[in-house]
Amino acid sequence: MFGSGSTTGHDNSGVSPVRFVWPYGGGEVSIFGTFTRWTDLIPLSPMEGCPNVYQVVVSLVPGLHQFKFYVDGQWRVDEQLSFVSGPYGLVNTVVLTRDPPQNIDSETPGRSNMELDDVSVCPEVIQGMSAADLEVSRHRISAFLSTHTAYELLPESGKIIALDVTLPVKQAFHILYEQGIPTAPLWDFCKGQFVGVLAALDFILILRELGTHGSNLTEEELETHTISAWKEGKMHLSRQIDGSGRAYSKHLIHAGPYDSLKDVASKFLQNSISTVPILHSSAQDGSFPQLLHLASLSGILKCICRYFRHSAGSLPILQQPICSIPLGTWVPKIGEPNRRPFAMLKPNASLGAALSLLVQANVSSIPIVNDNDSLLDVYSRSDITALAKDKAYAQIHLDEISIHQALQLGQDANSSYGFFNGQRCQMCLRTDSLHKVMERLANPGVRRLLIVEAGSKRVEGIISLSDVFKFLLGVG
């Protein structure tokens, strides 16, 4: 069945079916070992609904077996399984008893299951990383960030859009929508300085203010209401939102091209912001600076991934599955105490409910799920700019339009109908390694990954860029 030399028949006396699993992705995955006399390769197939997890069932006789994986032309060993040094270098091992059947994968080392088809993608108990591995990895990442500067984030070429504070808010959000950008730095010509950032959250607060009875802001005033006037009003509004009387900072959080990447990353985490302008001025007073770049955590993460790409072994934590480390926000289990509720909404929930949840829960996105909590789509803060199209914000009531309808407004008329959009919903599995999650988050425009169950796409949690950096830097 798998080629000569392999004992894979199920009718042989004394053999037992054993499942081998490679959960780390790849284009072509095979396995060979003592059970193929180290000659023939047995191909693994992707699991249904889980294309990054490969598996094969092989019939083996009881005893000690050694094996290696062959992934995209390279010999690989699963370091989460037991391994020894043999004639073929490092090899994985499995001891097969007479109690069939068994699953051999990095999530269930040495475990036996009574049902062969009952595949547990990631059980609750996983061998964790050592404190030494964690400390070494964090130290090396911190050292890299401390010795490299924001200058490395600057692209060779590109376009940056800045808005003048005298621009009407309505026109500003049309620009954000047309340019497909979620934020833009604000320029005050009178001060000769960049003074802030206009973000999607501003538009959310404006729409909620418009829908509030007794609001001082009307749709007519929005036509001429300037960005600077809105920012002044926002300071008063923010006190009402958080109830603490704390106002938003008047000062722009920015960095210079020669600031360390660690300092820039710290600005993101300490101020809970999504972009940090990189400014440079030749004047002693810092006036009329040049806007060099809009830094993001994904850009810094890309630098980390690029630097350690060929030396990932020096960072032991990168091979850990995300379900084995304290990373991200997970859906609480029944009866689990002291866990923050996980925000999800159904597609028929109102847009007003979604916007309120984004503001009050202080999250940047909300998974949209069906009755089985399977992922359909995601509503993010940046999706609000779609309401600038054809002045849709003036024709709707937030509590009368559903999230589904709101998302349809942002789609092209020529796009095929379908609530699930693979490009919008960036997903991962709980068995994915931290390295794989980092690589995906390093892509431009990706700020979070939804953790879903293989096959059903049931939402299990979410990991954001800030979650990854807080873990890598060891900050709370």
C-alpha cells in the first residue's frame, strides 16, 4: 500500500494501526523509518478542514520504532516527540505496545486512544517550555530590538497620507475610505507640527454621537466640522465613555529614525495605539519635521522574523504550540473562573451593538459567528470607514442595520455574495507554533488571528500583535 518494504497491511497478524501526525504545515510531507527499512517514503495527507496538519495511518508490529519526517525536500524531526541520535542523525522514536491503536503526534506524545478516528488536535495537557528556554528566547529578542533602530522599518519607497486639522471631518473619512487606510497623522500648519492621528475609532465615536439624542453634533454640522474641532470635543466625550474623567493625550506619540526598535515597540504597548509616526526634523526646536514612515507592530515583527529566519533554533519558544503558552484571549470554558468574557456577535446583531462593544470592551475587532460559534466574518474598527461610501452614514440608523448589512456596504458590487471572506478572516489553529503565528502576523495589514477549531471553524480565541509582543518582551 505504501511501497515495498513497509508493513502497512491491516490483515497481518500482530500488527496495530498507528497514526503519525505532522502539525507544522508544508507542501509535501512524507515519513520513513525502521518500519520501511529506511528506504521507502510513506506520504502523509492533509486532514480535512485542517490543511496545515498532515497524517497517515501505518500498521506496525509491537516494539521500538524510529522515524523521521521528510517535508518539502528536507529531513525534519518533531522536537515535541521523544527523539534520539541514530545512524540517520536525530530521529523520533515510538514504543508500540500490544494495546492498539495509537496516535503519534506532537500534541499527544505516547498516548493511546481507543478510537482511531477520534483525533485530538490539541489536548489540554501539553509538555510546556522550560523557564530557561523562555528566558533565553526573550533575552535574544530583546537584544535584537535594542540594537536595531526604526530606520530599518523605512521602506525604499512609498506613499504616506497626512491630513490638515482644518479639513472637515466628513472629507477626512472619505479620504481614509478611498485610500484604503485606517489611520492618518494630523498636521497643524500654524504650529508647524504633527499633532495627532485620525483613526477609525474617531469615526465610530462620531457616528455614536450623531445617534445620541441631545447631541451637539448634527449631520449638517458634520459637513463643516473640522478635525481640530472634533478632537477638542473628543476630550470631553472620552471622559463620559470611561467614567474616570481622564482625557485623551494631547501629545502625539511618535519616534525618531534612530530610536531602538524596542523603544518603538514599548510606545505601542504602553499607549495602546496602532501606529507610531517616525518623524525627523533638522531644526533645533523640532519644528516642521519630515514624516518618514508610519510604524506598526507588524513591521517590527517582520524584522524579528527576518533576522531569526535561519536561526530559529536559537529561540526555543518559537516551536511551542500557541495552546501551550500564555498568549492571546481564549473563549472561557464552562465553569472556568476569573476569565474575561470573550466578545462575539451574531450576524443579525445591530451595527450599534457592535460599535458599542468595540468602544466599551476596548477591542479592535469582534468575531461574527453562527449559532454554533463557527466563524463567519469579523467586524473591525477599520470597517466603519466603509460607511463613508456614498454618504451611507447619513442614510442609516445604527440600531436598525445589522452587522451583515453593514459589511455588505463595504463590498464591491461585482464581488460574489458570501458572508465568509477568507481574506478578511485571518485564522490559525491552537496547534500552530508561535513561529507560524508570528510569520502570519508579520504580513502587512494583519493585526490579529482568530483561533479556530479545525473543520468546524468554531472560534476558540484570538491573538493580536500586541499579545505577541507582550509575551515576547515579558510585559504584563
